[in-house]
Amino acid sequence: MIWQVASALARHLPGEAAHRLAVRSLAFGIGPRLAADVHGDRLFSRLAGRAVMNPLGLAAGFDKDAEAVSGTLALGFGAVEVGTITPKPQPGNPKPRVFRLAEDGAVINRYGFNNSGMEVAARRLRRFRQHQDMSQDPAQLIGVNIGANKDSPDRVADYHQVASCLAPFSDYITVNVSSPNTPGLRGLQEPSFLAAVLDATYDGISASGVNRPLLLKLAPDLDQKGLAAAIEVALEKDVSGLIISNTTISRPGRLRGIHRGEQGGLSGAPLFHLSTSMLHQAHLLTKGRMPLVAAGGVRCARTAYAKILLGASFVQLYTGLALRGPTLPRDILSGLNTLCEEDGFASITDAVGSISRMEDALRRCSIDAVS
């Protein structure tokens, strides 16, 4: 098949060139196709208050400009999240800015919110929505991840602006204040700034004339005090879910790839334990008061299932797709269905938070407990 050739070719290209090839291929419909509800109602889940066909999503960062929404949904995801999208177009950081660490199952990127701006994304999403069957329930959802321009004189206002432009074409909006590649952005996770960003985003959604749920994406490098403070603000502002987590600026000592010293956000397998530990902490802190979306190191059904057992009601991936190819969603969903059946769960939602200790969840999923 054409997509098999494209996938094989991509592995021999530089990181960013491979990324562009994957997005363009899917934009032209070159890729495997899988019904999102192929496993029936066992995998039906919920995201941002909506019933969704399965608990697996594509994280923001892959389809930055909403170029390939149809193609990525066709891979079988329950939801895809486009972006990060800023008000004005911006080129991002100088190249090279994407580095594979193949030996580690990881990627380091310092893209810097490169995107064509909200107006381009709005045109593409409007066109997609005109042809989408909106009556499906459970559905496949479209999330829009929003951020601020690097040179903006008022970053809080940027969130208002993008939300007001793109909310009508989204099923939910994700506030990204956790990318490590825009200087100063992570400072917006501080409680006073975070409250202002969330208020501005809600106001932007309201100004668009629609009502959309809001998700908040956090950095895995927050300490427990910072995580607790962010959760308190999110609960106060009635956020519909937390995405845990973004990429990390930390570097585990066991990294072997020659690019391990590059600056940027580390994603993939080495992020799994850090992001899963943070997910576990968030589950204990929220006590079921807020849905949790897990991202970071999801590369197979077992890594996805471990996060679900520890409290995630939905799971996202990106680096795993880049490194393992477009059949990964199919393999993960099939594996999740089997794992649920083995554990006697009639529904994947029954598995959410069913194990209270991280080491027990890792053991159940045959994952090494060493981070």
C-alpha cells in the first residue's frame, strides 16, 4: 500500500521532514482506515463531557494547522487535537528543531508553536465541519489547542482572540500554557496568571456565540505544590479536564541517543514514568472531581491501559505514532479491548482509576517500575 511505502520512507528522513510527509500524506487520504467503534461499546468513553467512540486520541503537535483532520480521524482515534494555534502566523524556532532518539524511543523538539495562524485553521476547520456527520453519538471529536504568539505584547489577550475565532469549529478547546519552547510561557501556570488565561479563554468562547468545554494542559515538570495550585485554579474555574502532560525539559540519565543534549521538550518512552506519576498525583488530588486525560510515553496498549487504571478517562499519543507508524492506533485499541476483557470489565470506563497504587498498575501491565 502507498501508506506503507510512505511510512517506511519517513524513517529515513530527518525528523521534521518525516513529520511533514506524514501530515501531508494523511491530508491527501494516504493512510490506513479503521472504524473508531470497531470494538463496539466496550471502548465507548467520555471526553470533555461528550460520549466518544474510544478512549484514544491524537495529541496536539502533530497536525499543527488542521491540515489532516479527516486523515487522522480515519486512523481510528476517538478524538484528534489540532494545534497549537496562535492568533498570528509564526515560523517557530530556527531549524533544526526536531531530533529523534531512536535508541530511547523518544523525540526532542523545540518547534516553538510554528503555525499558519488562526484564520488559516478556521478556514480548514469550517470546511471539514461542512462535511462531517455531526449526529453521531458516540462521536469522534475535534479539539483545538491554543497558545500565545512568542512576540505578543499581551499573551492573555491572545488566548481570548484564538478562542473566539476557533471555538465554533471545535468540540473542545485546550489551553496550552505548558510548552517549554516559547520563552516565559510556562510562567502562565502560576495561579494568578493561570486564572487570567482561563477567564480570557472562557470570555473568548462566549464572544464567539457558542458554548465549548475547556481543557488545560500542564507541564510534567511542575512540583507537587505547583500541580496542586494549578488543580485548585482549574477546579475553581470549572475546567472540564486536565491533560497530563506536555513534554519535559528534564533529561533522564539513561538516555543514549546522540541528540540527548539538545534543548527542547522530550517526549516518548522516557516521559512515561514522569507523566504517569504526575497523573497518579493528579488523580489523588482531584478525587474524581475532574476528568483526566493522559499523555506522555503511550506507545502500546499496556502503556495506555496503565494510565487508565491510574485514573485517566482518555489517553493521547503523538510520538508513538511518529516512531511506530500509522497502524499504532489500531494495535492499541485492539489491545485495550483484550485487556478489559481479561480483567472482567464490561466497559473501559469501569477500569478508570481501579488501581490505587502506581506500582500495582505497572505490574498489572508488565511495565518496568524503574523510571
